[in-house]
Amino acid sequence: MAKAKETKKSFGHSIKSYRESKKLSIKELAHETGYPADLLEKVEKDESTPPVALVLQLSRVLKVDVQALDDNENRKASSRVKSQKKRAGSYAYTQLTKAGSDKHLGAYLVTIEPNTAHEGVEYHHEGEEFVYVLKGSLSISVGKNTSILERGECIHFNSALHHKLSNPSSEKAELLVVLYIP
């Protein structure tokens, strides 16, 4: 007898299932995460790839391990398959570390296209963040403070503060971003 083929849920469908199992509306999830309901709807419909900060907030609010949200993407990351995930037209990231409920540190290779301003919402999540500029330039706003970082420079900050990144230079920016989530 042939086995039925197991269907993998997309990230968006997983989020929607967990949200519905917690009996949360999109509006309630928006209040819990601090992200707009229209963005959350796009994520659930797989029309938008969420930023790392939103994935972390969803994991916390829905009380589910990040790895359970999109097993296929985490399998790629753990096997070191280099695939960039777009989260906005000018911004992409690749997960460098394996996710898991016992993991508190995550590393990402982030690229930002030249001469681009931040698009969308500001990011925020529990923990701390360390950003090191590997190539190009970075403009980073944390709370009300903005800094311009060049190749070889870094910043470490409380990631619960609203923050946003942009690239003011004519060269693609490449960053190593390390997140600590308690």
C-alpha cells in the first residue's frame, strides 16, 4: 500500500494555523507583535517574506519554535544551502545558524542594495543585536539615534528599541547580523 505524500505547510499557512489555534484575530496578533495587521495578512498569504524581527515576535507570541514555523527553510539553513530570502525590494538575508528552541543566538548574512532607504515598518524584538559591516556602508537608526557605519565598523544595541537599516552608498552593503533572543 502506497503512503500518502506528506504536504509541507508554507510559512504563512503555519502562522495562520498557529494563530487560529490560539483563537487570535489578525488585529489581536498585530497588537501582540507590534506589527501592522496588513503586513501580517500578507505574511499569512505568503505575499510577503517577514523580516527576522517579525519571525521572532511571531514565535514569542504564538509560543512556537521558529523551526516549527517553516521546517523547509530551516532544513536549507542547517545544510548550508545558500539561498537569499527577500524581505523587501532592497533587502535580503540568509540564515547562517541552525534554529531551535534551545538556541538563543542567530547569525544572518544581510545584503542591502545600493542607495536604498528603509522600506516598511521599523523592526523590534526582544534581546540584543550586533551588526558588523563586511562591505559598503550602513545607516542604522536605533530609537531616535542614527549612525553611519563603514566597512569594519559595528554596533551593539537593545533590539527591543525600534530600529531600521538603509544603505546610503553606491555599493551593495553586506552585513553580519547576530541576534541574541533570551
